[in-house]
Amino acid sequence: MKETEKIFISVVVPVFNEEENLPVLIPQLDKVLKQMEKPYEMIFVDDGSTDGSRKILKRLISQYPRIRILGLRTNCGETAAGAAGLKEARGEIIITMDADLQNDPNDIPRMIDYLKEYDMVTGWRQKREDSWIKRITSKIANGIRNWLTGETIRDSGCTFRAYRRECLQNLKLYKGMHRFMPTLVRMEGYKVIEIPIGHHPRKFGVSKYTTWNRMWRAFVDLLAVRWMKSRHIHYEIEERI
């Protein structure tokens, strides 16, 4: 893949210790993107994995030349890995998704189709295949987020999303902000829609984030976003002379 090639779709996938999932995900993802008949790239951001994830990615490049790899020196977290991938992405349309096989690449064409009318599409895991405690705590967390931010997003923790490139240009991301991307994009004046997507049980590996170790941090981040929203500058130019 030439660096000067014009890319239509960039898929950004943060990776942390997903060595068993990558050999399954990449063929599925590549097949879906090929069928769209548009130039594409798959950017995998290795977030300081301690297993064989990066070696597997390097090995698969020969078979899937549309792969690009960003290897972070240390584990920096999901927001940092995602931000690194977004910065490198060259596509007019950018997709973000997880590497754990719980997101279904077959949803990508439908998400992109919604970008004809909207600037961002965010997934709603309507039939979520996770433990009961994850489902309950997520429902409570989403209710609190919507109450404090005035949003109506049902699944802010879902990072399977599609963006028009321009709606990401002015965003400055901080740790934990990946949970609030719909709010941040709306604050910039863009249109966001949430749609149901498929969700699969995790087959390999374990979740890298437990319910309790992220709850307090997410609440602090929520207060920060609420402050940002309350102080956001809005203006409309009536005339230029």
C-alpha cells in the first residue's frame, strides 16, 4: 500500500493482549472491506501488549497488505491508543472498533450508509453478550451520564463507531474521553445517530477493564465533560464585511 494512495475507509483497532483474536478478526474485517470496493486501510494500535499480539500482526502483513501497525512503547490505555490511530488514519471515513471479536465487521457497511445523513454513527449493543453485572452497571452508568450531560445515548461505552473525517479534526482527547465521543462531536456542531449493532460473546482472552476499576474514573471524566459542555462557546456570525 502506497503512502500517497487516497484512502476512503480507515479502520482503527486498539489492541492489548489479543493474540488469539487477531488471526480471526483480520480475515473477517478484510473480507468486509474488500466487498465495499473502496480503498481502505486497517490500523492496529498495539497498546504495549505483553503477549504475542504484535508478532502476529507483523506476520499477517504479508497476507493482508492493507494492515498498518502502530506499536506503543508502553500500555497507555484505550483512549490514547485510539487517539494515536485516529491521528494516523488517512481515510475520508474512519471506523473504530475493538479487537476482541465482540464487534461484528459486517455492521460496517450499514454504519457507513448512515454517514450520508449524519457525521457520526455510534453503536448500541442492543442484545449485549456480556455478564449480567456488566449489563446492569452499564445501564446505570448510561442513565447517570445522560442525566448529567443531557444526552440520550443508550450505550456510551460502545466504541464501535463510524465518523466523517472532518468531525474529528478539532477534538482534543484526554484519558477516558473515548466514552464521551458522541457528546464531544455534538459539541462541535455535528450530527450523531446511535444504531443497534450485533454483539458477540468473548471467545478468547479476558476483558482488560473490570467493572469496578473503571467506575470511579468514568464518573470523574463525566464531571469533566459536563463542565466542558457548560462552558462551551457557541456563536453564529451574522455578517462579514
